[in-house]
Amino acid sequence: MLDLREALDFANRAADGAGDIARSHFRKALHVEHKADDSPVTIADRSIEAFLRERIAESYPDHGIYGEEHGVQNLDREHVWVVDPIDGTKSFVTGHPLFGGLMALLENGEPRLGQVDMPATGERWCGIAGATTTLNGVPVSTSACRTLSAARAYTTDPMLFSGKKQPVFDMLRARVRLLRFGGDCYNYMLLASGFCDLVLETGLEPYDYLPVVQIIRGAGGVISDWNGDPLGVGSGGDVLAAATPELHAQMLGELAALRANEAA
């Protein structure tokens, strides 16, 4: 059986090296390319992922890897590392410090380890199954918020809620006490540390959300897709995270009501 604490020690060492690479390119002149979906990518993204893949191959040669920039390798293995070298590349290329390096370890498809490292701010959140989530080694927990009317919420980009998803954004804006934008992975970390209460996102990829799952759970929060189903590699990219089960259930109810109205 894999020792998750040893795996986390490995992830921390890997994040140290990845963070050095990120900082060496941050706020420097960069050539920015655009992928097929028009999202930006730089030498920093590709160099960090290549570094992490090398470290994983050295330490865990029988594990699979699911990365944003260099694809999928041995996804059918019992253990699979999920890597997002720079979550928030748009922030990175515009000099904004809220970009993060993300890693997860899946065991039979279930997230068992999660790490979010923020190279520009010096913050690192870590979560492993059976333990409390930490920020720089200090335990953290979500807030006690149980009602949407009191919730402080985040979503990264309201423009992603277009077309059929526009009513979801309108509902979110109408129901919560405070709604803020931007942040990418940092939003979930604010939730894990008790500074916001709800995160609702759409259009994500597995490497965006799988690394935050165990961090949210280990801090006492709840995270799922918009139907309330657990998140996995095959989830659709619509993510809901909440500080408490009660708040999570309330938002699921609002989302279900919107689906029912659309179907009527």
C-alpha cells in the first residue's frame, strides 16, 4: 500500500523545484503561445511539467501521469499523478501573483492527495486522506457558513457562464451575500482556510479540479460536480465547493431547480 505521507514529502520536494522554475520566469519577458482552445501557454508551463514528470518517473516509475501540457500516460494504473504546472497562466503572463502549481495523486481514480503551491506568495496547501489540510504546515478549516444568503462566494470568470449557463450565474449573484471574481485555484484555498464560503466554476479540466478535492475535504468542506456527484477524471468540468454540507446542499438545490425549469 502506498504511504501517502511519503508521497506528500515527494510532492513537496517536487513543488520546491517547480516553484523555482516558475519564479525564474515570472514577470520576465515571455513568448506566449495560444493553444487550440485559445488558452495561453509559455515555456514556464512546459518546463515545469517536464520537470515534474521526470521526478515522478524517477520516484514512482509504475505510476501514471495526467498532465495539462504533455498529455496522459498510463491512466489505467492504480496510482496516477495529476499535474497542472501553472494554474492561472493568464494571471502568470500578466504579472498577477495568484497562479499556482497543482498536483494530485489518484488511487483507483479517487483523489487521495492534493497540493496547491503558490510560488509568488509563498503559500502551500496540502491535503492527504485521513488528515487535516494544512497551509505551510499549519492546520486549516473551512468556515461554518450554512446559508447562501450569508455566503461569500467566488467564481473565476463570469464570462464563462454564457448561453445556457447564464441563468446559473444570475442565480449565484442573486443568492449569495458577496460575489468576487478571479483567483483560479486560489479561490478553493481561500475556501479551505475559511475566508470564503462557496466556489462555483464551469468549464474546468481534471487537472484544474482534482488537486483541490482532498484539500477541500481535509479542511471540512464539500466538493462535487453540479449534480452532487464525486469528482473524477471523467467529470464534466462544472464544480461546486462549499464550506459546509448544508451550504453545499442549498446550492445543489438551486442548480437542480434551474435544470427543472430548463426541462419544463
